[in-house]
Amino acid sequence: MALALLLPACASATPTSPPEATNPPEPTSPPQPTEVLATEPPPPPKLEGDVNVVTWAGYDGAGFTDPFYAQYPDVTLNFSLITSDNELFTKIQSGYQADAICSVWEKLYIENDLLQPIDTSRLTNWDSIPEALSKNGVFLGQQYFVPFDWSYVSILVRTDKVTTMPTKWADLWNPEYKGHVAIIDSSQGAAVYTAWALGIDPYNTTTEQDAQIEQKLLELKPNLLTYWADPYAMMQMVTDGDLWVVGGAWASSFTRLKNEGIPVEYIVPEDGGRGMWIGYFSIPKTAENLDNAYAYIDYMISPVAQAVVGGWGLGMSNFDAVSLLDPALVKLMGMDDLSILERTRFLEDVNMSQLKIWNAMWSRVKAAP
Amino acid sequence: MENKRRVAVLATPLALLLLLLFLIPLSTMAIYSIRGGTFFEEERFILTVNNYKVLFSNPSFLNLFWRTVLMALSVGLLAVLFSYPIAYFLAFRSGSNRVTLLTMMIVPAWTSYLLRIVAIKFLLGSNGLINSLLLSAGLIEEGLPIFLYSSKAVVITLVYVWIPFASLPIFLVLDRIDRGLLEASADLGCPPWQTFLRVTLPLSIPGVIASLLYVFIPTLGDYVTPMLMGGVQSSTYFGNLIQMQFGAAMDWPMGSTFSVFLVITILLLLLIFSRLINIQNYFKT
């Protein structure tokens, strides 16, 4: 999600909800809204009007909106869909009126003073969010971000196609997979995974190390089939057997392919393990429907909405929803295990100067013959 | 005098439109290309030619530009090559079926561009129709991604997409050719192929050039097709580089610099092109 760069033209032409939204993995029976609502505390206050949400395709699906409308029939959710954090940031930065946004980036919003602090007492589900997750949303002593979902980032392997299983990030360069490797089309992703493969700390690089990363990425080109930007297109290439080793794939792609019976594995790379991102909700300063924004965010971290996220194979921020999921899936993805925060490498929040270096590097790498 | 005023009145809306929707945005882009930062950075108020330095000091960017020109040119030439027989048939041989055939050619072009690209992917992929056909015919052992994710795939897709559009200008020119000239040529003893080479083809050159430019110029800036059909190398052409700067890289000044470079180079190429083939001569007649 964080690093997705669906092409804009495609975004406008494709239906707003991906297949995942309508087709959750088989073993996970989506919870009946009424069943869960029955366990929810007192009736919510009567709300009406709009909520303008800027979020990712899929999060606008009926799996999320139907139970919300059952609870708040007079509130209308207006979605504006983005395909990358860059796009979201640009939108909010240029003054777009939004009541709630879903981002992975944090620092840039704080640096540019674009958000208002969250009054967590207005979120009935707040206490279900573990502190290990919520503490990442605190800036200047105040909670600005509400953790919503998280995902691993790792290497996805089509097991029946490779003779040797890759075991580390550096294996993306293994000539055995020549012509069947893809990495994510994202400057941050590409730079970070390459730094991991080189044993460099991606967030504290010297100029020489930056050059080293760039050189290493150029060396990867002969091994690549393509750069992947759209997870669905990437999954199709894996299904077709054209793509064997995918760098930077998300857990949701893995669970989806596995559910379709494609022989895939999602490795824990030896050189540092899986990466991880967290998606947060926040409220921009431009918000006009504050009550509705809180109601919406509270709903999105409620077990009903969180179970939809979990069904996709993404991590949930509300661990109360774990009981609603298929135990096999929970175990497979380690969704009930907070220690993953220590065992994975966090895809750190970026600042502008770091991003600029990566972006310029990525332009050069992609333009190179 | 009266006439002049009328012309002025009639031309004003068009001139305003051109100014508002073409010249001002272009100038904005040109100004952006000499700014130091995009939105919120302090450097955005600094005017600099640094972006142009980056463009010209990096051989990868210029190299990519020429690869793009070459790709667009081959797409243009191939599209014209395939369009000419279609246009010729429509103009001279279609008879009473002309409207039906013309519609049949145009209607697929009304389908969403993306849908057509996806359809092509189904044809070319390793589980695609072409591979399945070869497999079942026993010609190959296993599906090969021979066409997909390569510059070939990009060119094939673009040529396919452009053919209906490229056919039209040629068709219009062929259709206007005075049939009397062809009869005269035949009466004077020219075999059909000579009539074609000495009468029809030269008279249709304006349409061919229009068609070539019609394909060449938009292809130079196209980024969707390479993104969907290209491989590692062929997924990045100059249009993608520009799109990257305005999208993910959030570097509008650099993107504007690439765009200005593209616009100016296209203009220069057109100028040279029109001098070389003396384009005006064809349009005078």
C-alpha cells in the first residue's frame, strides 16, 4: 500500500474496489455486522452529513462501507483514492479539503503542520490498540496518527519455478533467476531493500554508500523482468509463471495468491528479516466534518472493519479482531504477535531531503540503458 | 475595414482559448523548469538553470530521449505502413460497403485504451492466445513470454492502437484524388503498379506525412503503454521519466525541464523534417 504507484490513468479506469474487497480468502468468513454490533457499547450519537476521506483503492469497498452505513445511515462517505503516499501528501499539501486521510508517511505532515492532533477519548476503540503501535503516531507530545493496518514487506517466491530458494534480500541478484525477478517501482523501496542487501543502514548513508546503492540497483537490471507498481498486475505475472521472485511484495499479495492455489512462499530474509509498514489515519487541518471524521476513524479501527483488513492478510491494529479471523491465517501471518515489531525492519518514515536523494537516484537508474 | 473587424471578433474567442489553455500553461511549465523547488520548499523562489544542467550532464537522460525518438519513429512508420493498404482499400475498393467498413475500423478505437492494452496482454502473455496456439500445435515446448515485457510489445501495442487513427488522414487524401487522373494514366499505358507509384502515391504524400506526425508526436510522450507492456528497460521512455517527476518524485521543476526539452526538440525536429521534404509543396496543391 505504502509504496504502490498504480498508474494514474489506470486508477481512473479501474473499478474502485479491487477483487480482494469482494473476495476475501475462503477460510475467513467475514463477520456478520449485526453480530459484532451487538457487542458494541451504547448507541452512537446521531450523526449526519459527509466525511471526505482520502484513502487507497480497496478501503472504499462495500466490506468496509456497508457496516458503517448500517451504523450511521445519515452520513455519506466520499472517497478520493490515491495510489501513493507521494500523491496523498501532494494533495493535502496543496490544501485539499479532507476530513480523514490514510497515510504511511508521518514526518512530512508534521514538518509542514498539516494535521490536527487526535483526541483519543473520542475513539471508543482506542484502548484496543496496543501501545507498541500507537506510540509511533505521537509527535510533539501529542497523538497525531491512529494506527489502522500494517503489512510485511518481503520476497515472494514462486516455489515450483526456482531450483534454489532465495533466502535473503541479496538473492534478488542471483543470476539463476535472470529475467524472472521484479522489484517494487518505488524509490524508497528500491533503495531500502538494496541497502539491506548490502548491509547498509538505509536511513544513515554516506555519499559513497548512496553511490554504492545506485550501482547495485543498476546491476540488478539484467536480472529483472519488470518493476512492479500495481500489485494486481504483479500477481497476474506470478500466476502466469513469468515472475518467480518478487522483491518488496506485501503480505496481502501472498495470502491472495496462496488462496488461489498458486505455489508461493513468503520468505523471512536472513539479511535482516522482513520489512514492515504501518498505515495511519489522521485528520488534516482542513477537516470540516470533525464529528463524522472521528466516527469514521473509530469505525475503521473497530473489530468489524479490522476483520476485513485481516481477511486480506494485512495486519490489524485492533487485536480484538483476531478472534474473528481464521486461526490458520492468523498463525501464518503472525497477526496476533506484537513481537513482529522487533523482528521486522520498520520502513521508516521519510523526510524530504532523504526522499529527494532517493527520487533523483531512481530517475537515473530507470533512465539508464 | 468591416471585414477586418469581423475577423477580429470571430478570432478573439479562439485566441483567448489558445492563450488560456495552451500558452499560459506552457509558460507556467517553462517557469517551473527554472525554479529550485516544488511546493513548500524555500528554494522554490530561487530561479536556477540547475535542472537543465542535470539534464545535459547525465548521458542516461539524453540517451533515453533518443531511444524514445527512435521508438516513436518506428511506431509511426509501421503504423503508416499498415494503415496505407487499409486506407487504399477503403478509398478505392470498398464500393457500397464503405460506410460499414469505415465504421468497423473506427468502432474498436472507441473502446477504452486500457482495455485494448489488457486485451493485447492476453494475446501475448506466456499463457496467452498466441502461446497456447503454438503449444497446442506442438511448435514450442512451453509458453514463452517472447513478446510481453519488451520493447517489441510496446511497439506492437502502439502500432495496433494507432492504426485506425493513422488510416484516416491517408484515406481522406486518397479519397480526394481525381479518378480522372488514374484513368488518364491507364489510358496512357501505365500498368496499375506504375499508376500507383507515379500518381496515387505522390498525391497521397500529404496524408502519409500527416498520419506519420499524428502518430509520432503523441507516441513520444506516451507513458501508459511502456508502463503496462514494457520490460525493465522498455518500461521507461521519456514520457515515463516526465511522469515520474510529476508523480512519485514530486519534482515538478525537473519534470518541467524534461517537458520543455521535449517540446523544443519536437519543434526542431518538425522544422528540420519539413525543410527536408519540403512539406509546404505538398499542401499547396
